[in-house]
Amino acid sequence: MIEWKNLYRGALMGASDIVPGVSGGTIAVVLGIYQRLIEGINGIFTREWKKHLAFLAPLGVGVLVAVYFFSGIINWLFNNYPHQLQFAFLGLIAGVIPFLWRQADGNRQFQGSHYLTLLLAAIFVGSMAVFRGDDSITPMTEFEGMDYLMLFLSGWLASSAMILPGISGSFLLLLIGMYTTFTHSIENLVIEALIPLGLGIVLGLLIMSRIIRALFNRFYFHMYALIIGLVIGALVVIYPGFESDTMRNIVSVICLIGGLIAAYGLGKLELTEE
């Protein structure tokens, strides 16, 4: 049976993927569907493909609809109210950390190596805050041979990052100067660019999901430590600092609290629906 509630889950993931610094994988963790997402992508070519397709199809539709219809709104918010938008995501992501800790049973299961994994993951992602791409780069509108390869590799890189909690595909696109081309192609339906981008995204998802599933099967609690570390590190990357305008800072704090409440509400909703 098709899981129609995945439409809103996908919409949340798609909207977050547009914002540099926020990972769709992190939102999947917030929604409590991360491991099902990994299993679904891996299972699409197995005998149980119908079951996995029933999970992935509405999720994918939600992502695509959100990326297309909300890309303009999210980009407008990011350009005009970047601090407030990032504080909202900051609260949303911070709110899931206690849930992850309980799910991993960290108090009983984590030992020295788990804490080391968590720390290294947090440092790795947090260190990305020192890198800043230029989001004012003019998007590519004409394409030649090597441009198609660059679009394909960009899609691969972005989707591989998107599926990892804490690592933002949009942020990596920003670092390599492809973010504006990515958003421009989506907003204006530039098919010539979307085809190689889409192929790269699909291949990246398939390969990275297999790697993650294999790691979960062998190192279950270490993977949870890794994810928690990635999420903590993402907070450093997303944190925009405060502005000189007191009123805007107050709105930022309200957005932060709203994000925390939303994370709690989403967690309660997902538990109720299980």
C-alpha cells in the first residue's frame, strides 16, 4: 500500500535540501524514516520492489514538488531573511538530537570508540563552516561537452551528501560554484541541465545508500554515533550568528524556538502514526 504521508515527509526533505547547510538526510532523521529510506533505495531492485516503491514513490514526489514549487520561496527567504531561516532549521535539527540519543541507547551502548566517532564526525562537518562558496556566481545557461560532465558529477556529489545526515548537498554545490546553476535549472526547468543532474543524483543515491546499509549492518551503534556527530557538526555550519538589529534577533530566537517545537511535534506525530 502506498504510504501517502510520505508526501509531506518528502516535501520537508525537498524544502530543506534547497538551503545550503541543511541536509535532507537530517530531516529524514528528524522524521524517523532514515533507515527505512536507506533500505528502500537498496530494495528497489529486489523481489520486494513493490513494497519499497510504495514507500519511495510518494517520498520522491514530495521532494520534487517541494524543490520545484518552493525553491523560489526558500531562495527568497534565504536571500532576504537568511538568519531567521537558518535559526528555524537550527532549532529543527537540534530538537532531534535527544531523540537520536535515546534511539541509539547512548547511555548504555556507547563506549570510548563510539564517543570518538561522534567527536570526529562533529569536527569534520563543523570544519566546513570555514569554507564559503560564492552564491552570487552567474548560473550556466549554455552548455558544452565538459559542462554536462560537471553537471553529472555535481548531481552525484550533491545526492551522496544529501543522504548523509549533517552534510548538505546544497552547501557542497555552493562550495564548487554550482549552486546557482542547480537552482536556476530547477526554477526554469532547463531540461538540458536537469537530465545530467538527475542521472548523477540517482547514481549517487544508489551507491551511497548501499555503503550506508553495509555500515549499519556491521557497525550499528557506531553508525548512530556517526549520525549524531554529523548532526551536531551541522549545527556549527548552519549557525549564522546574530545581527546588529535587535528586532531581527528576536525574530531569529522565535524561529529557533519554533524549530524546536516543530521537531518535537514531528517526533510525536511520527510515533503516533507508527
